[in-house]
Amino acid sequence: MTGTFKEKIQAIAAKYLVPSYYGYAFPFDADNPLSVTPEEGEYIHDFILDKGIESAIEIGTGTGYSGLYMATALKNLYTIDNGSCFTHLEHPREELRTLWESMCEDMGLTNIKFLWRDEPFELPKVDMLFIDGAHGGDLPYQDFVEYSPHLKDKHWVLWHDWDITFVRDSVAKTGYNYKLISLPHTYGLVIAEKK
Ligand SMILES: C[S@@+](CC[C@H](N)C(=O)[O-])C[C@H]1O[C@@H](n2cnc3c(N)ncnc32)[C@H](O)[C@@H]1O
């Protein structure tokens, strides 16, 4: 596939996904808007390059769309899903993995590891955590607590679909000093930077 990384990702989205009221969804699940928007994807891609971030964990693989934007800027991406948005499918894990791997192959990416949350795996220490899994109650905070041990001392945590108040309260509980950046994308994208 030729073109810039943005053109390639858009071609892959057109092939495997359907536009939703924001971002993209799977064709078999068109009313379930799952993905980040192209604008968010590009912002995150550029942010990763700008900060020299090399490795990241994503909670919530979803359509795989956000993963493409991140992996084109990273050395390694570990993306984790629990399949909870796809329990209505007959063979969700097989279907999703086939789609994700096809998208990566089309993109020429070999640096994404797809992981199921309930299966055993090992994670190295990474520079960045992107939280976009469960969105109810304090579940994103619980994801933050569970995956923080896999973050290097200096790191970034990106919270998709959360406002700055929730993130400020969450990081305050760590006792560490985080610098927060809140971006007016869709339902909110907040970046917490720990130096
Ligand atoms: C909003 S979507 C992720 C969108 C994705 N980042 C993208 O751009 O396509 C949320 C995803 O998180 C998964 N999920 C929900 N709760 C989860 C959890 N506790 N751990 C891991 N994944 C979870 C769902 O199955 C769904 O695929």
C-alpha cells in the first residue's frame, strides 16, 4: 500500500470499517461507535513522535483503528481487549483477531501485539498507557492502577472519553505530580504526563 500513513489508515478504515457518528465501527456492529476519530488518531500519532515515546500499552483495542495511528509512530504497541463489546458475535475472538491482523498486514505493521485481558501474557515497562476500554464508573481508574506497574518512571497516560476532573482525581491518588493537558476532542482526551 502506498501513500502517507494517514492515507493508508483511511484506506484501511474504508476497507474494514464503517463511519459512525464519530470515529468508526465494525460493519457487523455499525451502531456501536467504537473508535477514536481521525483527528484524535493524528494528534496521538504526532504526540508520540514529538515526545519520543517508543512503547505503549492500549486498553481497549476496539476496531484497531487507534492502534494503527499509535503503532505507526511507536516501536512497540501492546493492545489489550476483553471482548466485552463483541459478545453478540458467534466467534468474537477469532473474528476480531482476523480483522486486526488483516489491517496490520495491509498497513505493513509487525509491531503490534494483540492480547486478551483474561489470558496470560507478560508486558515490559513502557512509556505510555492509552486507556480506552470500559467507560463506566471508576473502571478507567482501575485500569490505570492495574497497568501503572508496567510504566517507566517517566511516562504518559492518555485517557480517552474522560474529562480533566476525573483524570485529576485519579492521578492525585498516586501521590505523584502529573502535568495534565485536556484536549477538546469528541468526549474528551486528557493527557497526564509524569516526569
Ligand atoms: C471504545 S472501544 C476502544 C476503541 C479503540 N481504541 C479504537 O479506536 O477502535 C472499547 C473497547 O474496550 C473493550 N473493553 C471493554 N472493557 C474492557 C476491559 N475492562 N479491558 C479491556 N478491554 C475492554 C471493548 O471490548 C471494546 O473493544
